[in-house]
Amino acid sequence: METHRNLIVFICVALYMALCLVVGIWALKRTKSTQDFFMAGRTLGVWITAMAVFSSTLSGFGFVGGPGLVYMMGMSSVWMVISASIGYSLSFFLLGKRLRLFAELRNSISLPDVVAARYRSETSRFLTALVILLGVIGYLGAQIKAMATVLLDILSNVAWMPAMSLEVTMAISVAVLVFYCMTGGIVASVYTDLVQGIIMVVAAILVFFAALNAVEGGLGGMATTIMQDDPEAISPWGTLGMMGCLSWFFLFALGGCGQPHVITKMMMTRNVGDAQKILPVSVVGYSLAALLWIIIGLSIRALVLQGQHPELTGGDEAASQFLQHYAPPLLAGIVFAGLFAAIMSTADGFLNIGAAALVHDMPKAIRKRGLKNELFWARMATLGIAVGSAFFVLYSPQDMIALLGTFGWGTFAAALVPTVAIGFNWKRASATAANTAMIAALLIIFGVELCVKYLGFSMPYGISSGTIALIISLTLFFGISLFSKPPVLDPDIEAVMDL
């Protein structure tokens, strides 16, 4: 079997790509309206929603970018893993039931719909849609690059395939992704998440033991080897340092409440009370699947330092290089298929909320009514956003997939945690405060990115720009709300907030 490793991996991935096309065609028949396309008809059960929630968080960000960060920075990014689990709990505690009730009361099909109802403001709707659209471009870019990077590594090891560049594999990735998402919308994503989630959890456990066997001395051998090379890398803070890790902890723990691709799935559940059942399944699934993030990065770095593996040209190669050379062939093929499954599912979620922002929410905010034939334009918007994200990632100042994902996460967190997580639980929160917080978050996030690209600026102590933006947006949100006149809420909205 080892002699046919590359062929086995290629067949597994090819079969998964073919399955995506079949699922897309099947979902096309079930997608009859924009509510089906954006909300899956609001009929999801506990297990499907739970798997969709944690799959959306890991994806290419965690499966490709995470091991890359561990390879480059040591234990620093483990703080992301820990804090994301806390973020799940905060999200469900603050929004699980309330967001679902808001959506049902107003028959909402998007997060900006609910924000507009809460604040009685079309400006808030527009700004929420803008935040989602801009954040999606960065985060979706990370998914597309992850998919293209892994596909390039797989195809380069198949003897009869011609040499390809990252741009070519990115074009292939976008083509498959667009077909999958344009045909089935969110239905294509969530109904495959159950199988994808199971694959991710099982594969992570098997890869963990494969990594222990690949490095002499197992986990202790990895730690000893890395410590001899760079003691900081294996320390609790890694090479990023204490301030940088704590900024990630704050951003990913509290910021989890503002991730629209996660919290919108709370609007899709069949029953309001399902949130308390979904949370433990999501946390356990995420924690087990995150083993891939940590163990692959540590093992491949130890193997490079021991001279067992050539030095990587970039951290994003860590996952694919380990699977190609140190995991059993069939396991490698299944993990690669699971990786593509996670990326496709998450990317579908991003394209879905981005398309809703572009064709449903922005027209309603500007024209006071939606577009005619909204389902058709949603599919066209899906194509445009995917292509735009691919171009963004090619020319982004951030090179690593996980850092691109952090940029998208930070954009969502800084703008939507005050507006949604706090505002949906605090009657005193005003539309002016929410709007100011969102504008400030966008100005800070994109201002810092422009300074990084054109002025060579870098944040001191490794602190994330998203963390700074979140702190400032929260300060503005609380300050303006406290010093302005209490807003008038619609009776139904007030009744839900009293629960």
C-alpha cells in the first residue's frame, strides 16, 4: 500500500470532489427559496447543528493554518484553541435562545435582519452587512488558500500530473467551491457537516497516535527536541510572547460571540431549546478535532530538527507534509478528504452569509426593499465573492493561512461582539453606539493592515490588531450607550430580552 500512497491520497480527494458535485446537485432540488438558501428552512436538528458549528470554526484555518503556526511559533497558537472552546460557551449562553427567538419573531433570514429589528435602524443593518462582507473576504481567502495549498502538494506528488502553480490550484479550488455553493446554498453545507464532523474527530485521534509513533520518544521526544533548539517555542507562551498570546486569548474567547458563520447557525435550529444540547457536542467535537492543530505542528518541527525531514519553505506546508510522509496512506487520504470537507463546509457558510449581506441586506437598507429574484442574485453574488476573495488572498500582506483567518476573525469580533453579543442582552444599548462601534472596528482593522503593507508597521509585543479594535469598539459602545438617551424597543423585541 505504501508504494501507492500518492495514488491513494489522490483517489480519496478526487472521490470527495465528485461527492461535492453530487451533493450540490441534490441540494439544488431542495433549495426553493432564499430561506432555504440562507437558513436551510430553519429545520436543523441538534447533531447537524452541533457538527456545523465546530466544523465552521476549524476548517482550513485550523487544519492547515493551525499546524503552520505551531511549526513557526511553538505553543503560542494553543491559546487560540483554548479560548475558542470558551468562546463556544459564551456564544451559546449569550445568544443561543435569544437569537433564535428574534429570528422567528421577524422571520429573519440573516444576521443583519435581526440587528435591524433590535436597533430599529436600517443604518445598523447596512453596517452589519458591510462588516460581514469585508470579514468574509479575508476569512474566505484563508479557506481558498488552504484548499489550494493542500491540493498543490497532493498533485505535485502524482507522477502523471503536469506541474502546477498555486494560482492554478486556486482556480480549481474556486471552481469546485462555487459550483457546490451556488447550487445548494447552506443546505449543501449543513447536511454534510454531520459526516464531515465525524471524519474530522476520528481522523484527529488517529493522526495523534500516528504522530507519536513518527517521532522517537513520542510527545516527550518532541518537547525535548524543540526545547534544545528554542526553549521559548515549547514554553507556555511560545515565541509570540505573553502579551501576544493573551491578546489572542481575549480575541478568540470573547470574539467567538461575534463570528457570523457560527452564530447564524443558532438561527437555523428546529427548536428554541436545542442550544443547551448543541453546546456540549460542539465543544467536545472541537476539542478532539483540534488535536490535529497541535500534534502535527509539533511533530513536523521535531522531525525537521532531528534531520528526519527537509526544512519546510513555509509553515502552511506542515499539515500536508506530515500526512504525505508519516501517516498511513489510507489515513492520509481520509484526513485530506476530511480537510477538504471542512474547508468546503466553512467556505460555503462564508459565501452564504456574504451573499445574504450583498443581495438581501444592503438593498433592503438602501432601497427599503429586497431585490427581485433574490435567489438568482444570491447565486451570482456567491460567484463574485469567491473570485474576489481569491484575488485578495493572492495580494494580501499576510502570507500564512492562520494569520489571514485571524484577520477575518478579528474583523468580525471587533465589530459584532458589541453590536450582537452585548446589544442583544442589554436594553440600554443604542443604535448610535452600535454603529459607531462597527465603524471604529473597520477603520482600525483595515488601517493597521494598510500600515503593515505600505509602511512596514507592526504591532508591539505581537498584540493582534483585532484585539485592539475589539477593546476600542467595546469602550465606544458602552460609553455612547450610557451617555445617550435609552432607546425605545419594539414590544416583541423587549419581551424576548426580558426572558
